Amino acid sequence: MADKNTKRGSLIVISGFSGVGKGTVVKRLVSDFGYNLSVSATTRSPREGEVDGREYYFMDRKDFENLIDYGGFIEWTQYVENYYGTPKKYVEEKLADGKDVILEIEVMGALNVKKQFPDALLIFISAPSISELKSRLAGRGTESEETIIKRLRKATEEAEDMDKYDYIIVNDDLDECIHTVDSVIRSYGCRRDNQLGYIAGIKEELAEIKKL
């Protein structure tokens, strides 16, 4: 029989304004639905409760810049005075194995990934309003007012590229947002281009039947 699991892995890029809750959405997608998460590297300091290799690979600036020079990132960028990047090896291996991989990265990084992987699925998670976004940032209690203002200014820049994403999903109700994202990803995986291996297998089986 044709192997129904024979398909290309999908690369899913999830972005959103800082404080919108995209990190929580991604964690739930991994824990509830079993998606593979590509852990990004960063030079920022860990927040309380964050673990190296789980939320991020926390690197010093020199090591990060050395990896840039070696071409070890699919994409990298500088955001609010820190580096962020997507290590290349993990992503390429998982996609080759037919696994779906989620990248949680900011807008410029997402657009750079799209250049290298034109069939990547880009999802932008937003807040119901900017006033709600500001409240969420303040409610985290981890950043100064100055940093909050920087993040809101960055959101102004990011909003300019929202129309380059395939889907815009508003995180008003967390559970509803998570299920919506999952539905979008599953639908995307059923595209013809992601099922070429399966189609070839079906045709091969039918060709054998024709010989009977």
C-alpha cells in the first residue's frame, strides 16, 4: 500500500508583536499537538524560568557572531540590541524526514526564511488592539517602561509587513487561537505540493493493478 505518511515536511513560521502571547501558543502547539519546534539562539539574558535549549539557546555575543561567519543560521537578526537566529542543521534534518517544523521568529527573520523556503507557511499572531498589547507587555512585569516603549515602536515597524504573511490570527481567546493555528497548519499540510510522495505511491500501486 502507498505510504500515507510520505510527504514533505512543512516549515511553519510564527511571528507576532512582542507580548501578544505567541510563545505560549507555540508551546501549546508542541505539547498538545506534537509539532517540532526549532529552538532559536539569542544573546539576550534568560528570563525567570527559561532554560537553555528549551526556550532559546542562550549564547554570548562572540559565539553568536562566529556562528554567523560559519553560515550556521538560516536567518539571524538584531532586535532591541540583541541577536536572534535560527540554527540551520536541525531544521534541514527534520524537513528531510518529513516532519513539520515551527519557527518562532520576528518579522524580518520570517521574510528572510521565506526567501530561502518559498513554500514556508507564514502566520502572524496579533492582539485584539494595541491598547491590549500594551497592557499585556506591562502585565509581564519583566521589562522597564523604556523597554516597553521600544517594543511598541518595533511593533509599528512590524505592522508594515503584516500583509506579507499568509494568515493573520488574533489571540483574543488563547484556546481558540491555538486550535485555529493548528487547523491552518493541518490544512496547509494537505496541499498537493506536500503530498507528491503519496500521489506517486498511489499511482505506482495502480500501475501494478493494471498489469493484472
